[in-house]
Amino acid sequence: MSTPPKLTPSSLAALLCARICHDLVSPVGALGTAIEILDDDSNADMHDDALALIKSSSRRASAKLKFLRLAFGAAGSAPGVLGTGEITALVDDMFDDAKADIVYDFHADGVEKSRARLLLNLAMLGVQAVPRGGSVTLSSTPDALSVVAVGPRARLDETVERALNGRSPDHGFDGRSIQPFYASMMAREGGGHVTASAEDEKVVFRADFPA
């Protein structure tokens, strides 16, 4: 594996912030649109639709914030174990509107927090790999994490694969490509490494932590 590209703390933070903002633009923008409709008396017949949009958009924004707070942030600096119930709730809410079904295969009642954060990042990649729907299975064992995405036209994006291997894209990092690179950073810091493979209509993301 090639030497990972060096990113300054400020550039890494800026790129991760760009990714978070990208994920929040849609629900927050929808909230703004709904409020504008409510403020316009000429659109009184649309007020019920606007209120429904406010409720759904606020739920989406809240779900994304809770998920991204753990996936990209400290979410509390103390080490510990995250219960599988909390993990499934975060993932289910985050990808409530995704076409793929989320499946869980946990071998314990909890996952160590740093690995849980990595698993959330791999889940993001898994859902992205099957934009036409299918299934995304999250698994955790004592020495590995895996996300298996199966669906029509499932694909492993070359930029994602390069970033997971610790290499920068040809045109440099952006808010999209920094996320898989960040996942690879977390795995290395935890004494492990991430791999990705694709075959037929299946993409597998795996993090191994040798004893």
C-alpha cells in the first residue's frame, strides 16, 4: 500500500465539514421552503402541505445530525461500547428513505465506540454502492467489521476504492471522497485496515483488526 497522502488538520476538518453540509442541505433547504410558504398568505391552500414538509424535513435533519455526529465527530470523548440497538436506530433513521433494505448481523450486544464509528462510515459506502436498491448487511465480530451491499448494478466507485486504500483521487479530495479516506484513517488508528471488493452485483467493505 502506498503512503497515505498528508492532509493538514485544517484541510481535513474543512473537507469533513463540506461533507456534513452536503448531507444536510436537502432537509434544511426543504424547511426553508416550507417556512416561506407559511409566510405567504397567498399560498394559504398549501399550508397543510407546508406543515407536513416541515415535520418530515425536521425528522430527516435530526436523523442525519445524530448519525453524522457519531460517524464524523467524537459524540462524547470517553471510550466505551455502543449498544447494537443504538447503532441500528441511527442507521435506520439515517437511511429511512434509501432504496436498499438494511440488515444486521451482530455477534454481541454492543460494539466498541471507535469501531462503531467506522461501521457507520462503511454503512454510508454500502448504501451508496446500491443506488437502485437491494440489501446492505452490517456485521460485527471481535476481529472484523463488514458491510455487504447486494443489488442490481451494484458498483464500487474507483474514487472510493482509492480513498479506502489511502490514496488521494487524481484531482484531489473533495467532500465526497474524504469520507472513505476518513474511514481508512480510523481503521489504521485502530490497528486495522479496510478493504473493498466487487463481484457481479455485490460490493463488500471490510475492516480487519488482527490480534
